[in-house]
Amino acid sequence: MTKKTDKGQEYTRTILNQVYELVRRAMEKTLASYSPEFVQAIEQFTAYLKEEAEHFSYGE
């Protein structure tokens, strides 16, 4: 079992916030270039990804 530290959690938050910002910017540019059908496809992909993640064991 891995012990979580405040410093480690803060580091993870910082990295994830940067990743989320990169994804947001990339999606904003993509949406400016593609049709609403693309948005629907991404939403469906996200739903499938969530469904798969619920059944994923993460190596445990």
C-alpha cells in the first residue's frame, strides 16, 4: 500500500491541472475546426471510456 503525502498530492494536483489545461486548449482549437458531429463523437467516446474505466483493475 502506498502512503499518500501532502507534498505528493500537491505535486499530482499541479501536474493534473496542467494536463487538464492542455486538453482544454486543444479541444477548444479542435471544436473551432470541426463540426458538431465531432463533439457528439467525443462525448460518446468519453462515455465509453468511463464505462471501461469502471471495470479496469489498475493492476490490483
